[in-house]
Amino acid sequence: MGFDRAERLSKLPPYLFAEIDRKKKAAIAAGRDVINLGIGDPDTPTPAFIIEEMCRAAHDARNHQYALDAGLPEFRRAVAHWYRRRFGVTLDADTEVLPTIGSKEAIAHFPLAVLNPGDVALVPEPGYPPYRSGAIFAGAEVHLMPLTAQNGFLPDLDAIPPRVLDRAKLITVNYPNNPTAAVATADFYVRLVAFAKRHGLIVASDAAYTEIYYDERPMSFLETPGARDVGIEFHSLSKTFNMTGWRVAFAVGNAELVSHLGRLKTNLDSGIFQAIQFAGVKALERVDEVTPVLLGMYRARRDALVDGLEKAGWNVTPPPATFYVWMPTPKRLPSTEVATRLLEETDIVVTPGVGFGPSGEGFVRAALTVTEERLREAADRIAKLTF
């Protein structure tokens, strides 16, 4: 007996990272020495003091019950304190902070809280797939905003057609950007706030990578005057603290938008395990012990890969932030062709840029989530490949 899937699932493209993972596993099963630069999952462990706090809290029977939908007050206050210290943004911990089970679920669920069928969501591409899938699940139409090197990988707001803007309700931005590693300027955020107010748009800012940088510290969208009038920002402990598997994040910003997402989540989930939230409090309190070590590690890895690729003849710009290197393909060859050859001929996994959207064609993304030694070896293998 067969069962038809919902029409909304038929509108989704194949989830890119699942496809890559299948190919990688097949190569490993065949006994090949695969260097995986595909998925951005940190390879170093969560700091010990965070693990110890989670273990302490896990032994407290009070944390074995359902978590509060709105999250622990202690965690919300820790988030608000960190935002004030890091970005100079003052948040009301009770109304402008909402803990979430990772930022992916919050980003994907947010359109369900603010969009109606027929509304238009403005989505950057190349971009993280849930920006698009969340809008599709909400019954909205998706208008893709190309991110190109010529525009600094920022969306060209003036290029969005008036007929689209008439029905647009949500615009998503992501800086530092995955996959391009671009960083937004203060001027862009000023223009974005004015644009959102002029067209009645909600701004959803994905800021998961603000703490992975090599030059100037990236800013929060909420630092921009008027941003809180129109926007919400999603942040995560995943990349900052090597806590991808812990699923702990938060949404902050406009109290009404935070409330809308909170009401939706009340009907969908039961909150984050409280022991993990207490670990999150400890992480945010001691972030200054973690960030310098991670940044030093990723800088060394970035330089190892970029230097090796440049020697191999690739035209690679060192990323200013994130732990991704966005690499133009040799001779502008199709990204899937290059990614396939790298896997089949050098046992290296990279992500084809087209999987993030049409404007990602002509690029592949490499994640700096293996050791310096392995990154140098990857560059040496690539140097032997002729395109």
C-alpha cells in the first residue's frame, strides 16, 4: 500500500546536505580516505566547563520535567546580558528573548507565525535551505534575491520588482553569510531598515556566525537604529561553543514578533531540556574564554587551505568571517561537476554552490571543520587535479 505525500513536500528541492552525506558515506564504506569539507559541523568538542554544568543540572530532578515554553528566566537573562555586552543592544529578557531548539527550527517555523498563503517571502540565494522551505510550508510564495560577488554578496534591494513588493511581508538576511562568508556593512543595515519600513516588511536576521570572524567583529542587525521596530534576530550557541548537537539557540528583537513565534512554538514543542539551558547560561557567562581559542584555530585552518589552494592555481579570497571558504570553480565549471570530480578523484567532499541557489553556480563551499594537517593534505590533493 502506498501513501501520497503532502503537496507542500513536493515543492521542496532535495535537502542538499542529506544528498552530500549519502555520497560521503558511500565513499567511506568503500574504504576510501575521505576528507570531509562538506557540512559545517565543528570537529572539536564542547568546552569542558559547559559539559560539566549540563551534567550538574541533569542530576537535579527539577530539570526532568517539561521545560517552560518561554525558556528558563536564567537563560533569557543570560542572553540579554550577552547582547548588551557584545552588541550594545538592550533587550527585555521577558518579552524580547525566546529560547529555541536550535536556530534552524526557529528560522523554519517563523514564517508559519507571520505569513499567510499568498504572501511573498524575500529569500537570499545562495542561502541556507530553511529560509526557503519555511516560507513554502507557510503557503507563501518565494522570491529569490541573488547574492553576487559584484554586489558584495548583499541583496540588491532596488532590483526587487514593485509587483513583488506589493505582496511581500518578510525579508530574510544572513550575515556573516553562509555560504559566501560575506559580512554586512552598517550602511546596508541602515538601508534595510528604511526599506522594510517603506514597504511594511518584517526583517528576519540569521546571525549564527557573528562570533566566527577574522577581521572586524561583525555587528548585529539590531544595533541599527529602528531595527527593533521591524525585525527579529536568530542566534545560536552551535558554532560559538561547538554545541551543534545540543540544539540550543534563541530569537530576540521586536516583542510582538517574538511573541508570535512563541505562541506558535507553544503549540509545537515543549522547550529545551532545562539542563541544557543551564549549560547555555554558563557558556554565555564565560564566552570570552572560548572565542579567542576558536578564532585562532579557524584562522590557522583558513590560511592553511587558502594558501594551499592559491598555490594550486585556484582564485580564492580569504573569508572575513564564518568557517567556510567560498571558492570560484576553475574555468567557471558547473559546481556539481567540480564537486563530483573532487570526491571521485581526490576523495574530498565539498558542497556545490548551486545547491544553495542558482546564484551559487560557479562556486563550491569548503568547511574548515578538519585539522590544519588535513586541510593542507586536501590542498595538495586538489593541486594534482587538472581541470
